[in-house]
Amino acid sequence: MKALLLYPQFPQSFWSYDRCMEIAGLKAVIPPLGIITVAALLPQDWEVRFCDRNVNLETEADWEWCDLVIISAMLVQKPDFLALIQKAVRLGKKVAVGGPYPTSVPQDALDAGAHYLVLDEGEMTVPQFLEALTQGKAQGIFRSIEKPDVTLSPMPRFDLLQRDAYFMMAIQFSRGCPFNCEFCDIISLYGRKPRTKEPNQTIAELQALYDLGWRGSLFIVDDNFIGNQRNVKRFLRELIPWVKQHNYPFTFMTEASVNLAEDDELLHLMSEAGFYAVFLGIETPDQDSLQVTRKLQNTRNPLVEACRKINQAGMLIYAGFILGFDGERSGAGQRIQAFVEQTGIPQPMLGILQALPNTALWNRLQQEQRLIADNGMTPVGDQNNLMNFVPTRPISEIAKEYTEGFWTLYDPANYLRRCLQQCLSIGSLTGRKQTMQFPSGKGLRLVAQLLWHQGIRRSEIRMQFWQQLWIILRRKPQVLNMYLGLCAAGEHFWEYRVLARERITQQLGYDPLQAMLPEQEPMLVNT
């Protein structure tokens, strides 16, 4: 069997870092871990070609060569995902699909013509799919309520990646999250019981990347790295001597819940292992909204203090914020802005609430007949798409607070000021050589481009750039890479804030920062 594995293109988004990747001479931030894990589950006698369309497009020769096309996608990749299925069908190829998007909304893939839906977690359903192929079945839907034991998961096919095209590599230690946030689809996809790999299993993956020549930053893509704190500490205690023995070849970032700040031992272990950054789902400083959305882990301790503790442990904070919760009071956007300024979080991911399929929020809104028909303008999952349900306060007000908040937070001077503030807040880096690492051979180009764009070309921030760079060199040179990386990311966000405003304007029919017109009520639909 000749299998062509495709990963669809992402639209320009908050996390795409398009302009930053361009000036660094890179194509994408991280590789798709799911589909290269699926590749490892395929029979060894199959011929496999893999193409991440965010890095390079497949050729017509690839299409002619293959017998089977395998595609994995997330919700935000919907347009390219469906187009690829349709092309494969036109060319007479069999198509198998999987990943979070078809798992959540299988009908879309069926309507596009996919023959095989390999849903849920591949360790359970890929063997079912392979058995169906052996039996000569021309189509099928393969599902599993049971969750796999990830200690039996194969090592991803890192060898299939064009590794020099990515800013960082990726591995996974755990799946699932113990919390019950109403809007989150992680628990519906992967369950509330975090399942972890064995420490030696994960370190073997790191060794494989090391042996392939990767040096630089590495994203542990768990949706909540600390969901199983006992097991993550076991892993970190074995990771620390490995990174020291290998002279810190990687520095790590991951996603975690805010209760990380409550565990001093865990903070210490992560710092010792070389974690330079963590993404936190803060969502909102409004305690009543946190209660409504059942994000109770964010209500136990002051959020500003939690951020301070994580900074002091040596980690940069990325964070997500959401507007549009039920019962949300006016001015939520301004309160998020104030929180971001107080904590100095450089890259707050401000988004408008979306009801994702099969979440508790989706189910509740469906019962309340508050879901809105899909207008097809932008896929669910896009942070600057207007909500797909009727909120409890005017959409025009939420859209204005979002647009105003994003525009202000990513004003170049404001952004650079927070980059400096955050880097100066980072605590001791004892025993570590550096923080964020640039991929081999890309650092000099990125720095040279940064000096040109922000040190010379952008007159509005030129003086600020040089003054702040001098402060970092004088007061905290050990975070220089982190600081320069954050500055470079600004090139993306200063373009993206314009696009975000345009997208909201297109959906509203007017620019929320220029006018406040009477809002038309959306059409309700039962789905």
C-alpha cells in the first residue's frame, strides 16, 4: 500500500506567527504530532510519504503515486481539509480521515466524500481501519469509547518531518484533563482521567530527536501537562539528569492549569528541567464568569499572585483570555486589559467564546435553542470569529471590547513594554545556559532581521527598541534569546491585529471601533 499522509493548511491566525516565521526563514511553528504518530501505527511494509502543507505542498506526482490518502485536521483547518478530501475523490483515491475535527463533526467529512473515518484516538481505531482494509471493505467509520493506554503508543515518525522548517519540535507526555471547564472540548475528546506515558518512553522520544540532530526549543503539547502531578514529577526527575548529561540540548514549553502555582516542588522541577515558558488558560479575571464556566481551579487563589510565582520559577507566561461568557458584565475587555498590563503577559490570546461541538457548553446552548446557524464565513475555532450562539449581552458590545482590547494590547509600544516587563520578572535561571532557543542556523538571521525592522525601519518604536535592548543586556543578559524572540513575534501580531479587526468588521458589517450601529438579531436554529 502506498499512503500519502497530508496535514492541511492553517489560515492566518493568532498562533501562526506568519511574519515572524518569514523573517526567521522558517515555515511553521510546530509539526503535527498526531499524524506522524498515526504513521507509526501503519504496517511497516507500507510505503509512506508525508506532507505538512504548512511547510511544503505535495506534488501531482505524489497524488499519482498513492493508493490511499490519509488526512488529519483540527476544526480551524476546515477549508483545506474538505478541499483535500474532494480532490482525492476526484482523482479516484481512497480517503481516510481522522483527528479532532472529523471526530467532533464526522458528517462534514462524509459529505465531502471521505471513505474511512478513523475517529477518536488512533491507537484504538487505526487497527480497526487496517483490519477493514484487509477484509476489502470500501468504507467504514471506526470509533472507540475506550481510551488507549498511552504507555503502549508508538514513537512518532519524527524522521518524516522537514525538521529545519519548524521553530520548535513537539512531543506528548499525557492526554486528558481532570477539570471540567464548560467550553473545553479536551475532556470530550480525551477524557477527564489524564493518561501519561512512562518517563523512559518519553525520554526515548527526546533521544530520538537528539539523534536526528534537533537542537532548540520543544513544545510538550499536552493540554494540561500537570493533570497527573504524581506522574509528571516522576518524569521530570528523570528528565533533569538527561538534559544535564546532554548539555541542555532542548528548552521546553507546555500548557498547564493555573494551579501549577500551588505546587512549589513542581515549579522547581520544571525550572531545573529547562522549562522556559508555560501557556495558562486564565480566561478572565472576573470570578463570576469563572464560576459560570466551571473553571473553578482559577478561583482558589489570586490569579496575579499565581502569575508572579510562575515567573519567579523562571518561566515566561503565555495566556488565553475569552470574552462572551454568560452573565458577563460590561467592561470585561477592559478588565482583561488591566490584568494583562498588571502581569506583563506579552502575548495574551484574546478570543471570543465559541461553542465547540460536543462540549458541555454546546449541549446546554442546544437545549436552550441559542446556537446560531453556521454562516460559513470563518470556521469555528478561529479566535476572531463572532460567537456561534446568542450571548447574554449584545454581540456589538462584545465585538467592540474584543477589537478595542486586541488593538490596544498589540499596539507596538505597549507590546514591547510588556516583553521587557515580563523578561525582567523571570526569576533565577540557575544551572541553565539559556531560555528560549532558536533552531540551529536561524538565530543570526532572525536577530539581523529584527535589528533592521525594529531598530531601524519602524520609526515609531525605534528608540524604545534600542533602549529596552540595552536594559536587557545590562540587567538580565541570560534572557536575551527570550526577549529577542518575543520582539520578533511582534512583527506577526502587528499585522494580525489589522486582520482581526477586518474580520470582525466583515462579520458585523461595520468597524466596531468607528461606529456603534443598531445590531441585527441573529437567526436561531436547532442543531
